[in-house]
Amino acid sequence: MLRMLKPSSIALTVAVLLTACAAEQPPRYQVVHLSGTSYQRGLQHGQQMSSLIKSFYSTLLATSLLPYLNRNQPDIAAYLHNYDAVLHPEYGNGQFSLLLLRESAASLEASIPPQFVEEMHGIADGSGMNYQDILVLNTFVDTVLAARGITYFLQQAGAPRVTQVEWLGASLVGDGVDNNGDGTTDEPTESLVAPYESLPHAMWVEVPSTAKVRVRLHDDDAKVDPESVRVIVDEKVYTLDSPELVVVTPTDAGGLPLIHDTDVTVTPAAPWTKPIVTVQVQAGDNKLSINPPPSHEHRMRTEQFTVSTKGYGKPPHLVPNQGVSDGTSQPPSIGFAVRKSATPDGQVRLAHHFSLLDAGTSHKHTLVQIHHPDTGPSYAFVGWVGIAYGFAGLNSEGVAYGCNHSDTLNNPLAGAFLTDFFDAKLLSSGEPIGFLLRDILAQAHNADEAATLAYDTTPTFGWNFLFADKGGKLRAVEVRRDVGMGGVIAKPGEGRANWTPDADAAGVDQWGVPWASEKQDDMRVGAHFRPLANDFAMDLGIFNLRPQRDWSSYYFSSVRAMANLAARITANYGKFDLATMIATLRVPELVDAHDSMTAVVIEPGLGKLHAALGTEPATDSDFDTFDLTSAP
Amino acid sequence: MKSLRLLVFLLLGIAVPAHAGNNTATLPTGTIVVDTAYFDTTTTTRFDNSRVARPLMDGIQRYEPGGGLQGAITANPYVKYQLFVPQVMYGVTDDLTLVLAMPTVVHTSIKPNLGWTPGDYQNNLGRPYSESDFWQWAKSMGQDKPGDFSGNNWTPADMVLGVRYSLSKLKAFENNGLRAAVSAQVAIPTGKPADPENLVAAGTTVWDLNNYGDAELHFALEKPFKWDDFTRLNIGVDFHYAAFLKHTYQSATGAQAPLLMTFAPYIGPTYTIDPGDQFGATFLVEGMPFIGPTLSTWMNQHDPAKSAQWPALLTLTASLKYAHVNQSTWQSQSAMWDWDHNKLWLPGDKNTVRLGADISLMRLGLPLQLYGAYLTQELIPGRNTRATDVLMAGARLLMKFW
């Protein structure tokens, strides 16, 4: 027998033994084509993605978000007695966050159109998971963002905050310039802003480059820890170790110390080097908090304001409060759309990069869903397994969207508190964002209709939408709830904005500057409000509820990202083909390296959706093309 | 009698990462050998796909939900197994020998040597997470910092049954002065799997020890060289194929490590591991630099001539074993989880260098042999395999009752 074995067959056998069965990496992301009734599509989704749905629920919710939220129970129960684990043991034993999300999901379910409820039942049945968990998976974003906003705001309320800023050493009074853009020149208080408020643009212009700045910090229940003070001016970092930085306790007119205030003065050793200078301030107090761990002092967010120096020549509203990232924050979700003169070929294109909550797992569970309903248009969107929606999508009518969250205290959870105060339960209400987006895909024939659907919704949180259609229409919409004392809910039309880059009175600010366009053929949205910048303000005595720009952790990074994006759009006007859209999404200053989730470029006129999925960040992936016009 | 010393390596080879020595000898009919050996093994290194030495575990990146990268838990585990391996061999005929070995883990200790690489700046802390910050955070999520593992005290490993048949009498070998044998062995699942809920744990099964297969087949060929009518040099090669069976394991439910080991909800209550089969060859050189005196004792019936061919007082061995290792395959209800493991166990190879010394006291009138060896898999880098270093010492006693 041995003689019958040729050397080549022996070599082949050895080669097979050596190379056999190397494991293959599963696909980076999943694609499902779903057809039939809502339930049937859900069932197909659940059956095909069963294992991934279970792992997504386990790794994102059960072992990450839920225990993470449980840590906030003591803080929340301190105000809202319904969550006290002693009085209400059902919230004890680690069940607080799951029960809260389930109750909120049940509250939201009433506002979900029945066909989507059917679809979620199909997902549950197909995957073998219970419906309650699928409902939570499809609504937790609405509840968690609102709850996060409130808890983050409460944390900030206990931290130092900037109350006034003043320029010293080189007076702005008498320079013949309206430095603060208030329409008055050289008023006595032109060097001073008090009370301080965050702005998307410069606070002063034409400031002498030798000026020194004094920032007053206030802490309601503690005192700023001087060791924690960190100020960046003109990209130079100053701390208590720096001779240029002085920390003192100010006094009132009678000479008595203001024990909750701290003045921080920075006198740069040399004149500033740049025409636009941003001042960034951060500090903590001397009150150590051990809950939730790790132990930490109360830290304010990094506050920033911008000035231009002598000779720059632009008014404050034309100088963005952009600043420079020092690596302590990541850019948020962004979207932009171009058409006509912004492109080389006249095609409409919409790019969107959604960043929120990867937690090391979301990117492994991304899914492209292509729906072929029994009635109505086909559509495709990028999202995650087990979830019936995505934050960017396209329908066969040629309507494309991208949607971003936008922090606001003007949300139903805050509304519940304002209605029931300490007896409130944190139940969300309104139309969950995902199902609004599904409604848009199923119903809208153009961007105007899509924008109207978004505009007319009863939102669960703050949302910024960007729409584009194959006819070349671009629209942006901002919405937030309208809650007030007694839980007044907004009527349609209140607390919303809907505009185009065309000649549109709603599309420009008080100075006639477009909210979100560089020229006539582009629009962009970030994670902060533009027309709705004053989204909320209410002084309750114990809480001074403030607008997004005064507390949101996303605010300045979004302002910075939008300014960066605007510069890219201007620089590439007329060149925005598919490759340039993708290249822009991949600009490092626009990419959240660790919470990136999905990235797409959509060409509604061609019926194509190009998606980068399955890596962290998503933009590290190739953009694969899905063609709605040729989909089965 | 020389064959007594040589045969023992059949099972030592089973119980250690590599084996060497004479692989063709069988016991004379009716002869019994009782052998006991102690192994001290340490594993700290794995080789990646580029043959670069790495810690046994990659870092685990941890994320603050919505807050970016907290940092990476780094680990540089130190794994130490101490084994006691008693075995009994019996010569059924001059050409056929049976072997039974009962490897027993005396103790296993694992030091994970956890460290920390900070991640993103956390606004609410005013700093990136330190290691202390992270474990405070983890504890608040129900996850304590994993400690050292110490266990498996006197726990049986998988037992081994073996058989060897000498082919040396075949003309093709005899006429060329060659010795040859085929050997086979099977493992009996008497070992204990690792605690599925414990992040830092080890068991005593074939898979845990990863040193011998559920079934092995060997073909050995050797060429002795004699001077003054005594074999002073022996060179040989042993081809082997080790098959590993697919086994089923319990999935972790997160009962002890909820943050890091809650798998059952999505991978299912159990999963399987099909370890990659291994095959390759061992190249052996054996020298006898010191034969020693031959005394007149009870063993040779006071006739030194009868023991002229008995083992040399000192024998030195050196061997190199190359083993190709096929893909080890995890299979559960989650292809993603499977891949997270499979990618660490891609097809590869390992190279074991062994240096050993044997002292035989038979010529001095004692039916006792003492031996020791050092084995290393770190000297010649492997690929996609873990490298173990072994120090061993043993003794064997010859008995014949009829």
C-alpha cells in the first residue's frame, strides 16, 4: 500500500492536516431582509438574530447598564421616595434599574403604534426572549437619556460653577468697541459678565492679548478645593502650582468673606499668541462623595468661553466658542447633508455618525435591517439586533434621516417630578424616538413630510433631526418636551424648530446667520440645540433648572465638533462626493473613539445607503453599500 | 534490564509537555516497574500568531456606559501546577507492555498579577480611572477584584492506560540495527474541570493540563551506537498523533463574577470545547558518558558479567519535540463568544526542548533508578500556543515476582 502513495498525496495530506479548520471570524455586522406583516418581520428578525439579541441584552443591559444605574438608586431615592428600597422592597436587591426601565417601557408602550408592538412581539417570539425585555431594549434609550440628564444635572448642582467672569489689567471700557456684542459700546460693565452663562459663540471680542482673567466659582454647599483648579488659557494649563494662577476667597462690600465663592485669577506671563483664545475652567470642591463609587470630589464640567484678540475684526456671534480638545472629551453624534453646489455631481448626500453607548459591545451587535412591508415603501436603517429602529435610515421614496440626542431637562421624567415632586416616578412618556423614526420611514415621501412628523411628535427627550430627500430638500428639526410646574405638556408647535437652508426665516439666528449651514446647500446637526438653545429655565428654590448649554456634558464638545465640521464643509464645498463624505466622517476630531456606534453616508437620489459598522469606532470599517433599488 | 529505565518515559511523556528517552523499549515478560515522579510546572507565556511572546491573557478593556474607556485590566498570570505521577508497567510478553498511570495534581496556584492601564479622562472624577477607582467602581457593580487561585490539592487528573508493542524483531529493522515500536494510550476522564464561575481557576482534566491527548498513537524508531560492545549513543525519532475529544462544560452564570462572567444567558447553559489535535515528531539524542562499575551483588547473582548490559550509571538525554497544534474550537449558542476564544487558539505549534539525566543504581546492587529533567517550551518560540516550563524528578523500582 505504501508504494501506492505518491509523494504529492502525502504532501497534500500533511498540508490538509496543517491547515485544517482554522476558526473563522464571524461577520463584523449582520444584515437581515425582512418581509411580510409587522409580526412576521419581527419574527424573522428574532429567529435570525436570536443568539446575538440575547448577548446584546446581556452585555449591554444586564451586566453593564443595569448595574450601573443601580448605583444611582441611593441618590434618586433621597429625593423620590417611591424608589426607597426599604419602603418599597421591590426596588431592592439590585432590581431598581430593571424595574424602573420596565415600568417606563410600559408607560411608553401606550404611545407606540400597534404595528411596532406587533413587531416587537415577533422579535420576542423569534428570539426566545420575553417581550418585556424586548420592550425595554427598544425603549431604554428614551428613559435612560432623560434619567441620565437629571442625574448629571444633580451632580453638577452639587459642584462648583462659574458665576462671573471679568477681564482685568487691560480695560475693555473705553476702547471704542462693543466687546460683548450687547449693542452698547464701552458701558461700565463691559469687562464683566455676571451672571455667567455658557454661549455657543465668543463672549468678548477685541480683547487685549495682555489681559488677565478672573473667574468666580460658587459652590452652594461646599468650597472649591484650590488644588483641583485647572485653567487653560491659550492652550496653556495653569494650576495652583503655576505662579500665574492665584486663588482667593472674595469678600462682599462689607469686607466679609464670601465663604462659598472662590476667585481664580490667571495672569499670563506672556501675551497670547493666537487671534482666538479659549479659556477652559475646571474645579472640584472639598466635599468627598463616596456614592456612587469611586470616591470623588464634586467636579464641575469643563466650562469654556472664548474671546478674540485685538484686530480680529469679527463680532462675537461670528466667532465660535470652539476651543481645543485637550483629550478630556470626545465628539458627540454628528450629521451633515449636502446637495447641488456643495457636490461635484449634484447628488444629495447625508452623512451621520451616531455615538452614545458602545460599552465595548454595541458595535459587535450592529445590524442593517431592510424591510419590505406588505404595504408602503421599503426601507433600510442601521441599528442593533433586537431593536426595531436605527438612528439613520433611508426609504425607497428617497427620504433619508439622521437623528441625534440633545440633552435637556425639558423631558417627561423632569415633568413627572414637577407634577408629583417627591412622590414622582421616573416614567417616560411620549413617542419613543425609534418608533417615530420608523413612522417616518414608513410614511414620509419627502423631507418636508418627514420633518413635519418629527416636528409634531410628543418627544421623550431632546432630539435633533436632519432630513434629506432625493428631490434635494434638506431640513433640520429640533424638538424637546415642554414641561412646566404642574406637568404642562407642550402642544404641537411649542418648543420645536423646523427649518431649511433655503431662504427661511426660521433658519437664521437673531443676527441673520444660518443656524446650521455655511451656504445654501448644506446643513449639519450635532448634539446641542441651536434654535432651542433656551430649552429650559426654572428656579425651584432647591433646584435652579437651567438650559442645556449650562450643564450638558455634551454641549461644548458638540459646539467644537460643529465648528470643526463647518470648517470642513467650507473647505470642501463643491467636492462632496461619496469619498469626501466618508473622509469627513473619519476626521479624527469628529470621531468618538470609544462610544462610536454606527456611521453611514446615504444617497437618497440613488437609493443607496453606505454603512460602516462592526468596529470601534465605526468609521474604522469599510463603508459597505446597500442598494434599496435592487434589494429583493 | 536496560529497557526498564527506557520504558518509563512512555508515560512520563504522557504526563509532561514533551517526552524524550528511549521510545522503543518494552519490559521483559513478567516484569513490573513502579514509578513515581514529581513535576513542577510553570506557565507564564503564550506565543501569538507571529511567534511573539505575550502574557497568557490579553488586557480586558472596560467601559463606563456612555463615558468611554475606563481603562484596561492587564494581567500577567503565573500558573503553577505541581503533579505527582505514579505509574505501573507490566511486561505481558517481551514485546508487549501495559502501563497504567494515575497523574494527580498536588496543588495548583494561579496569580493573575492584575494591573491597570488608564483610559479616557472622566469628567465627573476629574481624572482617568486609577486601578483603585476601577475596582471601587466594579465592586459597586457587584464585581470584586479577582484574587489568586489556590486549589486542586491532591486532585486526580485524567488517568492513562497505555500499551506498547515492539517491532524491533521485524527483519526490516533488525537487519539495519534499528529498534522500533508502536505505542497507544487513552485517557480516562477522572479529572475535575475548573469551577465555571471562578474567573481565576484551573481544573485537572486533559484540557486543563493540555499536555497529553485523550488518545495518542506513537511510532518510534531508534538507532543505537555501541562502543566496546556497550551502547553509548542512541538517536531516535518518535512520530506522534494526539487526538483530543470534544467535551462539554458548564457555562458561567455570573454568580461569582457578574461583571466579567455572565455568559449563560446568551451562550446557553453549556458549551463545548473541541481541542485541536496535535501531531509531530520528537528527535532524541541519548548519551551514556559514565557506565560505572559493575559490582557483584544479589541482583546479578554475584556474577558481574550478567549485568554487563545493564543501564549505565549516568545517562544524559537531549530532545526536541515539534508538535503542530490544530485549531481548538469553542462552540456555544453565540458565534461571537466562540470567536473571542477561538481567535486565541488558532492553529499553531510548540517546540519542547528537554534535557535530562538518569542515574541507575542497578549495577551497584539496588533495583532503583533516579531521574530528573528540565523541559522548556519558551526557548524556541511557538505559535498560538502556551509555553510551559517543567522541572521533574522521579524514582522507579524494579520488581519481578516470578
